Amino acid sequence: MRLRKATVKDAPALSALIAQAGFPERSAESLRWLFANPAQGTHSPGWALEGVNGLAGFIGNFVVGLRVNGAPATAASGHTYIALPEARGHGSRLLRAFLAQRGHAAFYTLNNNAGSASIYPATGAEPWLGERGRMTLEWPLDWPRLVSGAVTRRLCALPALEAVVGRRERYARLRQPAIPAPDAADIRPLDPCSETDAVLLAAFAQRLAAEQAVSPDRSPEIWRFRLSDPDAAVKPVLWGWMQDGAVCALCALQVTKPSRAEAPVLDFTDLVSLRDYETRALSTLTGAAARAARTLGAARLRLPVVSEQARRTLRDAGAAARRRHAHCHVRFPPDAGGGLRDGWDPGAFEGDQFFALRKPPRPEPA
């Protein structure tokens, strides 16, 4: 079994491998987009295991730019970790290749599945973020569809019923084709392709970096990339909470659909505020997002990665804390400074959910 770096030429084969492994389907076009991450630099987008019948394993390597106490750094987020049965005994080689990279301040995931949670500790990656590393925040909006979807998902897990109920896409139609505009006067939709909005976003990122010990790159260039996934049937949106003409908090939202059986979800892929405004800003943003989700036809609003800021400010905002397996793991190199270990408060922005979560299928042509 040959281990090698993945390249953009692997996109069609990787798309087939992802579908074969039962991961959320991703087109070759979307993989090419993902591999063009502006922060990737010269780092490989992942590693592949190649057997006699083609690709049998893969681990993705998504690079996030950081400022650590003002100095530039990068962290590597592992994703889409796949080893088919024919690669049994070789899957750990993928993890070792990912962790053997040089030049990163941390190796992490904020979205590993339950199976991987038992593997990461053997590689030196430890569960991260304490209780928050097992938590998502959710705002239930449509209980009948949530209950129906949960029951159907469990039925689909039964081999005798999977062929009957598991192949049809339920709740495939949204009430609107796009995420509604925010209904709060102090929230403004932001377009990083607009020169005016790009200036606002750059100013916000600079102010945020000045008050955070560790701050990820939220430049307009990064936002232009993140909002342009070709597999997104519903375009993601970026909202800014404004004060005196400046962005003082923002959120990014996308529509996902966890499975064929379940109703769509409106997910935060970023939710962050300047410190002086956090309680009012995050409450306003989540309230507007919940109303937009209802109008859209999503069954719930969800924050898949809970930063300490979000936990502190949203505990009384009507969100339900859902506990799950340890989905956050990290390994810091021996020479990693204490500033990164102690000062990093990662949230949904640093996660891979903006590309890794299952998207609703595109409507069939009339």
C-alpha cells in the first residue's frame, strides 16, 4: 500500500472514495476548490493511500493562518480521515504523515467522528477544550420534524429497512431558495467581494487580533474563499453587527442537512465579537439567525463548535447544550509556546464544518 501526498489531480478519485466510505458526498469541483485554500501555502492538501485498485485511504490537511501574540503562525486541521477495509493496518500511516509535518504551531480537529476519537490519543493528540470539546449549542425550531427525522434515521440503520426508507431524500425542499436577510436594524449582510465591505472586514479582523492572544486569519481573501464552495446549493452568508459604521461582531451561516432522513439545519460557521460588545452582539446575531432559520424552513439553528466566548454569553440565550463524543483533539509540537496553548479559544471558524458537513442536494431540474 503506497502512501503519498494528495494533489488536485486526485479530486475525481477522492470524490469517489469519499462516497464509498459513506462520508458526505463532495464533488471533484468542490475538492479542487478546497485544495485552493489561500492559507495552504506549500503544504500538501492531504495524504492518500494507493492500492492495486486505486485510492484506499485519505486524510485531509486544511491549514489555518493565525496570529499568536502578534506573530504569524499556522495550524493544521485534519479532516476526511478514511481507510477502507483493504487498507486495514495502514490507516495509522495517514495520521503519522499528517502529524509529521513541519512548520505548524498545532495539529488539531474540531470535528472528528466517534471512531476517530478512540484513535487520536494513540498518536499523541489529546482531547481538547474540556466539556466544550464534547458540546454543541442548538436552538430547536421545529420539533415535529426533528423527532420524525431522528426516528427515521434510526430506522435507516436497520439493514431490513434501509432499502425502503433510507434512499429517499426527505425534507428536501426549503421554503425559500436563499438564507433570508437579517431582520435586525444593527445587522448588515457583508460581501467580501465588495470593496466597501472588504474594508470593514479587514478593520474588524485587525481589531479582533489586537485583543485576542491567538486570532485566526479572517481577511477578506479568506472570506471570499470560504463563501464560494461550488457544492453549496444554498449560498452561505456573512452578517456583521454594526456600531457607529464599524463591524463589531459577525457570524457566518450555511445550510446543512445531516442525513437523507433529517430536515435542514442552519449552522454557524463563525460567531465572534469584540469583547466590549459580546453579550449584546451575540444575542442579537443568534436571535436574527433563529428567525431566518424558521423563515427558511430549517428545523434547528446550531453552533457546532462552542468557543469560551460563546459559552459565556449564550448560556441564557435559549440554546440547548447537546453533549456528544469528544470531537475536538489537539497535538502541540514540543516547541510550541505557551501563548498558543493558553491563549487560543477556537470556535466554529477554526473548524472544518464550513466544508465538511453534508449539504442539501440541489433541486432537480424541472
